[in-house]
Amino acid sequence: SWLWLWLPVDPEEAAGSLGLPDLRPLDILSEAVPARGMRVFQVQGVRGFQLSSSRPRALAFPASRLFIHCDRFPEEFSIIVPRRALRGPAKRNEYIFTLMLEESPGVLVGLRYVTLGARPRCSKQEKAQFWFNASRRGLYLCNGSTWLSMLEVQHRLDYVEEYQNLVTNSETMGIEVFSIPKVGLFAAMANRITPPGSAIYRWTDGKFVHYQNIPTYQAQSWKYFTIGKKIFLAVANFEQNERGQEFSVIYKWSRRKAKFVTYQRITTHSARDWEAFVIEGEAFLAVVNHREGNNHNIDSVIYRWNPRTGLFETNQTIPTSGAYDWEFFTIGPYSFLAVANTFNGTSTKIYSHIYIWLSGSFQLFQSILTFGAADWEVFHIGDRVFLAVANSHSYDSGMPAPSNFYAINSSIYELNITAQMFVKFQDLLTYSALDWEFFSVGDDSFLVVANSFDGFTFSVNSIIYRWQGYEGFVAAHHLPTVGCRDWEAFHTPEGSYLFYSSAKEPLSKVLKLKTT
């Protein structure tokens, strides 16, 4: 096998690219090139030196020959080594460039070339060695235990393409994407129709494939969480079962059976959502109760994990009004829980509330006027904390009907540290918005909204907004959706994806983010 070093024909141009106007690359080669085992080629205007790999130290030479009056390797010095390998796999100990002590076999600094496969080992033996990852176009330094990113090309979202159409059991009210360690990536679909219930899919060969079916009763959402080594998946059931009982169910992952099995049933009332969180080392699970009969003004419940019994037990109740969603988040040492209140029996123009954990319970922190709020989404951009609400519709029995119940603003709020409250940052026109999802691509931040109905049709574009700093969020991509209910962003080694569910047809779609 042979190692090819390719250099531009014009040596002055090459020297300028090195940042060394008084030093030509050919001068370096004249010191390093061996008398034997070398051939010179010129292909398509590029001159190359073909060197035999049978003498791996053939290109070594002491730096003192080049830097006569310099005791240390100069920081402004750079080496550009275009390389073309004709055949044969890369060797584990193959380096583009190394810096060594004279008369010593040890490598002080080395640049490795790795194209495919798993990342190379990083141990004390490889400390101070560089690794160039060709597939990710990144440069990494081994600190003796892990590879540190020194330079990495940041991907930018170019466009979105349809990747997989997933025919579902029935309309899908919510999606939960999660990973089980050493098992794989999964997606739990909250399907509306009772038989056959809801399906769980596993990511296999780059697509979601049906894995398990679970009996559910107009399921609204799933929540994945762990407690120690235990893995759980909770479903929010909106309807009663065949016996007239109204339960939402917590399932536990059985490693022996490699599937989820029933663990605990909890009485709920038209449950819409679960939220799992940990405060001061204790695990909690909060359920959103939407209504009981025709009464929307009922309590939602926060349960605490009892490690002695291995069960969730009621810890606190909070009055809610036709609630749709819980959102837990932390800011510094403080824990918060926001509820999206939708309807109080006469109006959707009601307050949703943010609670703060103080002295062992949640206490009211702030109230924000919302319009049929269906979702809260918290996210961070740098040191800034934002909270976005999805407003679904504007209705008030005592007020004149608006021209369109569904074309209303959804709002983004930002935490004002001085005022110790969230203040409105931006309004965005949405169409019966039911969900927000925040995601990042490289250094860019995005929000995608689930627009479900514009007052005339369920075929309405959902929109990806790009963070533009002072300008706030600006519409960047319009995505055709039908009755969009939920968005989930997820990543695999093959790329980044968005997954949306439809509440109006038995078809969900995986979209792939194409980056440049």
C-alpha cells in the first residue's frame, strides 16, 4: 500500500495557505523525503509524492532542522496535508503528523486519520494525540480518558424531507420517543380507538417497526421515566375501560420478557398527560385530570414514589380547569411545574398557572392569561430561559363570537430575573396550536408548532421557527400536516428527525432534517 501526499502546483500559493510566507512546503519535503521508495506524479494539475509504507519512519525528521532558533513548537505554525489513499484499510497506528522527542519512540502530539467505524481508543497511552474524524469533519484531542472537541463543523438545517409514513392503529394523540439502554430507540403512540389499543415501535434498520401492542382507552399521551434501574412507561387514558372503570396505567419494562408489563393502575378523570420529575432525590409523577363528567374544574394530582412499597402515592392535589398539560423545569436550585388550563366550563380565556416547589409542596408562583392552552414548552437559549404556550382556541359563552375561534396568537415568555417572573417576549399567529417542540441543529435553535385546524380545514401547515436573536423566532419552514397533534424531535447516529402525529387520520410521519 502507498501513502499519497498531494500539494498544489504553485509553491507560493501553498506557502501562503500555511501562514508561512517565507517557507515553502517543498523545503520541508526536501528534509523528509527518503532517497528511495518515492515516485512523483502529477494528476489533474496536482503534484503528488507516492511513498512506500514499508518504511513508516521515512518521513520523520527533527524539527530543529527547520526551526533553528526556536526552542518550542511555534503556535502560528500549521501543516496542511491533503491525502489520498488508493486502497487498503486504514491502520490503527496510522498518523498524518506526529511530534516526537529526538531519539524517542514516544509520540508527544499526533494527528490520526480515521474515516469509518467506531472512534479510536482514548487512554493514557493516547494522551495528547489528535484524531481527525473525516465523516463529521471534526478535530478531537485525547485528554487521557475522552476525546475533546477542538474543532467541529456545525451542521445547519437546510430543508426537511419526508422519511417514513407510519400507518398507525388509529388516530394518534401523542408520541413519546425514548431510548432503553442496551436495547434501542422506541416510539410509543397514544392511539385513540380502544381496540386494538396503542402501539410501541422500535427503531430497526433506520425505520420504526411495530414492537408491542398495549390495550388503552382513548390514550392521550405516554411518559417514559426511570427510577434507579427500573424503567417505566405511563399512559394517560381518557375513557373508561369495559367495566366502567377509569384508570391510567404505569407499565414497567421487563428485561426477561423484553416488553412492557402492567405495574400500577391509578384512578384518573379523563387524563390528558403525565409528567415525571425528581426533586431533592425523590421521584414524582403528576397527572392532568381534564374533567369529571361535565365538570372541568377538578383537581389534578401529584404522586410521590414510595421506595418501601414500590408504588406511587398521592402527595398533593392542585385545582385545574380542563387541563391539558404539565411541564416541569428547574432554574438553578428551584423547581417549577406549569399547568396548561384549557376550559372552565364557560370560557377558554382563563389563567394557566406556574407553581414553585417550596417547603415540600408546590405553591403558586405566577398566573398567565391563556386561550385554550394545550401545551407548555420550556427551553434554554444560552443563559436565557423561555416558556412557550400553545393556545388552541378562543371561546367565551358571554362574549360575541370572534371571526375565527382558532386563528389566535400563541405566546413565548422569557424569565426576567430582576422581576422574578416570566414576561411576554413574542406572539406568533397559530391555528389551533396543540404542541410546541424545541430542538437544535448545530448552533441554531428552532421551535416547531403543531397547527391543527384553521377554522375551515385540518389540512394546515405546521411551521418551524428559527431563533434569530434580536428578531426572536422567524418562520423558516412550512410543513404540510393534517390535524397535527404532537411533535417529537429525536436523533440517531444516521441523523436528526422530527416525528409528528395526526389526530385526524391513522398516519404519522417521520421527517428527516437535511443539513449542510
